[in-house]
Amino acid sequence: MHGAGFPKTPFVAAMRPLPLIMAFLLWAGWASPSAGQIVPFPAGFQVREIAANGATIHIRVGGPATGPAVLLLHGYGETGDMWAPLAAELARDHRVIVPDLRGMGLSSHPAGGYDKKTQAGDMAGVLDALRAGRVDLVTHDIGNMVGYAFAAQYPARVTRFVLIDAPLPGIGPWEQIVQNPLLWHFRFRGPDMERLVAGRERIYLDRFWNEFSAHPARFGEASRRHYARLYARPGAMHSGFEQFHAFDQDAADNRAFLARGKLHMPVLAIGGDHSFGTQMADVMRFAADNVEGAVVTDSGHWIMEENPRMTVALVRGFLDRHP
């Protein structure tokens, strides 16, 4: 495999050969030739700034106001902008809510609160301000961690939960995963590290986009410039490092959540076939008791850049199967 982004632990093993139907889907064009380019959100989406839990959260909201709500949470190296193709599909019949997590994108940079339990409180405040009660959750990377903390604290507010290609601190094989040398950035922080990266944000971020993808070229130049500008904003790299610095606290919080019991809502765990693959479902079965697995083929970690069509189809299919 080219560019496999995550360690081959007992839970992230070599992938099996693709089934014939997946090979056909690839041939039929599920890997969009326009993958990896920033696209605008559909006309009618509104942009708002919502004060919540000590942060100001930048959000995009669109779709029918009376439709079921869906909350899309991004991860590191991107912002809520990654979700535009999925938002366009879901806005046909959902009220789509797309925030930038605290410290990322156009949201504020508080001095603290980068543990995922606190950020789940940010999302609760956003939903309260929008008068959105129950939501579907669709999350990627660090968004998975915020989403899990939200679902564990507010299970009655989550109808269905889709997690994409990242583990949960303290859950299942976490300790094996973090030992992989590819994940050195989990401990990369502090004033000296910030000075090393200052003015070189693009170089630092290219490392993620290249090493954690199956096809680095699909994370296009326009997208790289777009995100690099956002991560070069004052305080942005510090806030990003703090997301990782909080993992030890997140692990402790997650173990406490799990001690109360597993999640019961329907869960879809998606992995890129050059990244977590089928092992995403194995990870999530430690934390939830109603888990389906799926694989985005011909893709590494950056599923919305490398194979957006298949990702959108998997999410839409899951939400439609569980009304």
C-alpha cells in the first residue's frame, strides 16, 4: 500500500483484497477526479458566530429548518470546509450544522479547553443556540473524539453516529496505536516547537497530507493553500498542538464515560482502506454495542479529499437505513 497513514498494530492490520463489488465501484468512478479541491457550501447556507462554553464557534448552517439535524465535525489539518460535498447532499432533507472546532479555522482560540469533553460542551452550546435537540453525528479524526465525548455525555441527543478513520483516546487498542513512530506529533508541543513551525505551517501540514494519504495528489494544491492560510492565523498552531496535548486527559475522560456503559445508538465506523480500514469497527465495538463497519476504498485518512463520492454514499446510506 502506498502512503498508509497509521500503524499496523493488531487492530490496524494489513488489509484484505478488495471484494469484486468494491473493485467495480472504483472502476465506475467513485473516486472523483475533482477530489481534493475546496468547494463552496451550497447557496442558502448561512455563516454564524455562536458564543458557547467560553469560545466563539464559527458555523455554517443550511438545509430545511424543519428537517432532522446533522452535526458534521472535522479534524486536524482541515476545518469544517472539508464537509462541503457531504453538506450539499444532506441539505436536501437535513438541517446541516458545520462548525469549526475551538482553536481551528475561524473559531476563537481560548487559552484552554482543548480536552474533548469541554469541546463537546461547545457543541451542546451551539445546538442549544440553534434550538436543535437531537442530531445525527458525522465526524472525522479529532472530530471523532469530540463526537464521542458528546454522545457519551448527551446520549439522548444523538440519533445516529458516523465516525471516520481515527481512534478514541483510552478506548480499545489506544496504547498500541500511540506507540507508532508515525504519530510523533501527539507529543510535539511547546514554545520551541511552535517557533520551529512559525512561518512554516505549510511544510508541517504537508507532512500530514502526504504521509496519511494513499494518493497525496488528491489533496489538491488549492486545498493545501486554503488550510495552510487558516492554520497560519495567530494562535492557530498553538491551539492545534493543544488538541493533541489534551489526549491524556481525553483518555481518562473516555475511560470514565465507558465505565458508565457503551453507546446504544446505531454507529457506523468507516476507515480508509489505506488507513484504519475494517479496524475502525473493531475499535468502536469497545465503545458501542450497535456498530456497523464500512471501508472507503482507494483512500487513506483524508476520505473527503481522496474518495468523496464513496464517503458521501456510505454516510447517506447509513442515515437512510436507520430512520
